[in-house]
Amino acid sequence: MTVKCLSAPILVTGSRGMLGRELVEAFCTRWGAKSVIGLDSSGLDITQPLKVLECFKNQSISFLVNCAAYTDVDKAETERERALAVNAVGPKVLSNVASSFGVPIIHFSTDYVFSGSKVEPLTEEDIPSPPKPNYYGETKLLGERAVLEQSSNIVLRVQWLYGKSKERFSHLKDRSEFYPFDDQWGAPTWCRDVSQVVCDLIEKKAKGLFHFAYDDFATWYDVYQFVCNEMGYSTQLIPKKIAELNLPAKRPRYGMMSNKKLLRELGRESMGSWKIALREFLRTL
């Protein structure tokens, strides 16, 4: 059974963030402008149970899509209280309140919940264990576990997001040199594609844990080389190792995620290549 129309609007928290903006746009396109209510942190503090409860009491909601997140991986090592509040406490509050109203949640997590030691695509059955130190990954893991306590909810793990409000790439044209990692594996992910998959998961009344991933993978060095080739940039790319920069938080080296479970759920054979998606995105710049 699929949902072709909504009984009530979808509430999007973190609606002014990179992913939140594109989700609001996708929902409006799929189901109309009245299908979505977007709230940023000034409109709803997801860490405050009474404020979340009041929000649910004041309006009818069919789904809650949580895009609110603390995403500064390195600052999370020192801003621990804030990272924990937004990434772990907030999702738990949302899940508890939403479940009392019978409203399912879609929440986003990350490949940073994994150690990065597995050299083949990670599945939803693999046991998360963030590398240490990586408090960001730890808080995201706590958040996804809180959401998955309710069986009707969805957690979608994503990685290396880019979109209209954070496109990552055009700065290369003004750089003579750039130093991307050549030992961190994953794939750049277009928020537009994630948004379309979220629409499909809502229509299919899906539940549980899924990985969004394309069919192929690369290092950040490969990605920026692709961008330079596509855009004709003359930037000299100088590969760096993660360890060389001595960053406060440790990154998982191998973050490739398997999309097989998602493909089965959506009835698809392929999610395509990150290169096709990025090439199309670059043409919009």
C-alpha cells in the first residue's frame, strides 16, 4: 500500500538547513504547498519537550522529518553539550512526542557512526562504532538509536551532502592549489536525490534503518578531480592523508555504504552513479 496524498502536512524541523530546504521544496513539488510546515531552530527548539508537545497540539501532522542537526565534526569535540543536545536529546524528544500522537519520524544519520575499518560497503546490519575521538559520531549514534526505539520510524544514513545552499565546489576556480583527502572513501550526495527518496519512502510507508548511497564510491581527491575536469578548473590538487592534518575528530576512512536494502524497499535496480548526479548539479552552478 502506498500513500499518494497526505492526510495532514509534513513537519520539517531544521527547515532552513541545506537538506531541510530541499526537502521542503520536494514535498511542495510532490504534494503541493500545503503539504509541508517548515520550522527552523527559532521556530521550534527540538530539545524542549514542552515546546515540541505544544507544536503537535497546535497543528495536525502526518509525518515529522527531522533535519535539525549539529554538524561541525571538529567543534563537537569541545562543544559537547550542544552537540549532544541537538543530535541525541532532540531526536529522542521528537520521537517520544511524535509517537504519542501516532506520527512517524524520518531522521537522518551518517556514516560517521562507523569505525571506518571495513573495506567493503557497510550494511544496515553492521555494528556501528564511531572512531575515537569522534563525539559527533557518538551523538549521531545515540540519536538514531532513540528514533529507532519506535518501530514506525525511519533513520536514513547519508554522507558528504551537497546542495543549493552548500555546494562545496565552485571555490576551486579561485584556488591555485587545493588539498583533498585521498584516503577517505565514500560518495558525494546531492540533497535533491535524498529528498526524492524520502518522498518515495513516505509514499511506501517504509520503516526502519536505511542507507542512502549511489552505486559507486570515490575518495575526496577523486571527487575534486572530477569537478576540475568537468568545470575546466586549473586548480592543482595535492592529495593529503587524514592523519597529516591532525584534526580534532577522527574521520572513518572507509565510509562506503551499501544501498541494497534501500533498492529492495523502493523496487529499484540502481541508484545511479555519484558522477551522474554531480555532473547534473555542476551544470546548475
